[in-house]
Amino acid sequence: MWSTLALSILGAVMVFSASSIYSLENKGNSFSVIGRQLFFLILSIPLGYLASRQKLDRWKNLARFGFLISAIVLIIVAIPGVGKSVNGNQNWISLGFVDIQPSEIVKMLMILWAAHMLATREHAGRHNTNVLALITPGFVLVMGLIMLGRDLGTTAVFAAILAGLLWVSGVSGKIFGGVIASVFSLIAVAIATAPYRAQRFLVVLDPFAPEDYKLAGWQPAHSLLGLATGGLFGVGLGGSRQKWGTLPDAHTDFIFSVIGEELGLVGTLAVLALLGTLIYSMFRIALRAQEPMIRYACAGIACWFMAQSFLNIGSATSTLPVVGVTLPLVSYGGSALVASLCAIGFVAGAALRDPEVRKEIVKRRGA
């Protein structure tokens, strides 16, 4: 909970810093973006608390329909004229006063659905059931619907969640290796069949190359410049130069670069330590859980946060192609923030069900 609080506060501060120039130029004041972020943060905290207090039966009821709800929502997004395109990806729905990204909520729904399916298998003693056939078709369909909107980054996160759930469910190394190979093959096809994706992939080798610098290399090159400028302790909070229009999406996909520029290596290592603590805690809670659904769901949420952090930071440091995913709890994004804090609320509720944790809480209250 302390790492969640620290990341949320740091995220709000850095979103304000990274978005102030963008907000001033596009919205007429410096507080437009941070105002929305604070609104969703204030909304997310009670939602996360409510999620932590829900009984397991309610989660099971939601999980039963998780796949169906996910498919319906994503089909609605794919309908021309209903779904909204942002930066070439049609994965948004505009409600007029705010845009929402349903795929963020779908991450939680699909994890719950898969956890329910795996737990039902375990409770029934059907250990010989083909786990691959149990949850993979659902994930493949959802990833296909997301790819209709050309969102490869979110698709990659779902693929990582699926791989993590298959691993913790105990599939053999041969099957797991086959799934990983298949996923990489599909991603390779998606890259090869879209010239702009192929260009993003190739510029990772040298974003400063003259033929790429002003094209696909622009974002990773200026992200690296921001990180390099920050040095050990940074240029100071609010002092980023890259956010002055040079680095697009500074408050979303590339906020890690702004953190590195303003807070230096110390700031980026602090973010990594906080994310590592949060993800490690989730896996620890998953390992301690006695109820199979809780175990699988907590592990799936940990895989989600880990994969998304890896992809975001990899893009910012130009060790991976730019895939357009946010940094959990840190980047700007209302849908992502609500989904993330609700997921953390689920994990916190799982921890509170642990008899030893409850005993320790009672002990501390008594003291």
C-alpha cells in the first residue's frame, strides 16, 4: 500500500510537470491535464477501497461473465463511428466530457475470468484438463478485437498476462515454450505487415540515424536525450526541456523520461524500486492465498503490472520499440488509473483474507 501511495503521488506530481506546457498550448491553461488526473485519482481511491472490501462470491459472480462483458465492450469499440481513434489506435470511446479506454477495464475482467476458470478446474480435481484450451481461445479472441483497433502495445500486455497465467497454472515447459514462440510469431507478423511498426522496430538500433531521426526515431531519440540530460540528480522538478513540445506524449507514454530528466538516475531508480516492491508484494500475496481463484487472479494482476512497466520503460530507454502503453499509476490516464487501483484493491482484499494478516492487524490495533 505504501508503494501504491508513493507511485500515485509521484505520478500526479510528474503528470503536472510533464503536461503543463502541453495543457497551456492546447487547453489554454496549465492545469487541464492534471485536473483530470486528480479527478480520476480521487475517484479511484474509494473504488479501490470498495474493491478491497468485496466478498469473494461477488468477484466470482463478476468473473463468470468477465469474458462475455469484455468481448461485447471491445466489439462496441470496433464499430465505426462509435470507437474513437487516438494516435492511430481505435481503442477509445468518447462520452463527450471524457474519453474512456475500455481495454484497461478488460484487463481486470479477463484476469478474473481466467482465474475463475482455472480455479473451477482445480476445485473439480480436473488436473488433466488442457489448460491451454481452457483460457487461451478467450484471450486470443480479445487480443484479436484489440488488434482491430491497431493497438499492438495493449495486445502485447494481454499476451504477457496469458503467458503468466499459463505458467502459474503449471503447464509443461514444452507447452509454455510453444505458446511464447507462437505469440512472438504473431507479433512479428503484425510488425512485418505494418510499415510504421516495422520502422519503429528498426529504429531501436539507432534512433539518431539521419534517415530515421525526424521520423520514427524522434520519440525514442528525445526520450534518451531527456534521460541523459538528467544525470545523477536531475535538472530539478519542472525543469525538463524535452516537455516543451520536443517529446510527444511526455505525460503519458514517456513520463519515465521526464522523471529521469528532472529527478535524474535517483528518480528513475526510485520508480523501479517502488514498482518492484509493488509487483513482488502481489506475487507474495498470490503465493500465500489458499483460495485458487485469488491465487491466480493476484498472479495475473502482478503479470499485468510487470509486463506494462517493462514495455513502457523499454520504450523510454529505446531498448524496445515504442508500443504506446502507460506506466502503471504514474502516467496520465483516467481509465488506466481506475483499473489499476481497483486491481490493487482486489489484491489488498486478498491479503486481508489471510488469517495471519488479520491476526497482525488486530494485534497492532490493540497495541
